[in-house]
Amino acid sequence: MTRAEALKLVKEKIQNQNLIKHCLAVEAIMKAMAVHLNQEVDAWSLAGLLHDIDYEETKDDPQNHSLKGGEMLKELGLPDEIVRAVKAHNEIHGLPRESLLDKVLYAVDPLSGFITAVALVYPSKKLADVKIKSITKRLKENRFAAGASRQGMKSIEDAGLTFEQFAEIGLKAMQEISEDLSL
């Protein structure tokens, strides 16, 4: 599947513009992480872009979120590693995150929303103004962006990075697509 085909699928399956922006942000961070970790950029980018492909269908049924998406991606012929990472990113299933792709997607998913939340508290509401120090400081505030799993984000250590390194890679990736994110 090409990136253009994947984006078309996202826009067919997801109507909520903020959710589409989330998928774009996760894609950008996954691409940057693939480069940083010397992994397959196209596969990691697709995993990021498509990770919530079933969210609108399953939003009232979290037990099926990501399982349905994974099956959809399998039927479309995506590689097993992407299908597995998509399924494993939803911790509700208890699937072990075995591959590096599994681990990184699990950590990137909440990071994208967390960085967005940090940007939105700045007067400019722009990613360009966000500092790594602000991200790490806000991480300690459990009530800030409470829906963003601290455990998930910190699990990046399983991939050999510190949270600060991870936040820096994620922020730069999101800044590069800030227009697409309206941030």
C-alpha cells in the first residue's frame, strides 16, 4: 500500500478532522523514529498513519478497537508486522509488544496527543514555540492531558531511548508538518 492509498483510506474511514490530524502526527513521529532507529521508514510510517483506522467504528466498543483495524489491514494485504503493531498498540488487549515496531507505536500514540496538548497551552498555540523542557515538565503533572498514558510514553525506554530524546524526535517531526496539524 502506498502512502497516498493509506491516506485515502484514512479519509474514507475517519470523519473527525482532529483524529485525522492525530493519525498524521503519529505517522510523522513514526517516520522520524524509523530514521533514528535505522528501521524500514515506509512500513513504520504506514503503521502510524493507519493505527486508528477503525477508531470511529469502534469508539463505543474499545474491546474491538485495533483488532478490527488490524484485521482490515490484513485483508488489504499489509505486512504482518504492521498488522501486529496496530493490534498491540491498544493495551486493552494485553498483547505483548514484541517487535521494536510494536513498542515504538505504543509509545508514539500518546506522545502525539501530549505534544499537541502542550502546544495548545501556549498563547500562540503553535508547535514552533514548544520547548522540550515544557514537555518534560508537563509529563510530571498527572492532571495535564490526563488521557495521554504516561506509562505508554515512558515505555520508549524499552526501545533504548530516554523520554527526553523521544520527546525531541516527536516534537521535531510534528513541527515539520505543523501546517497539516493546524498547529
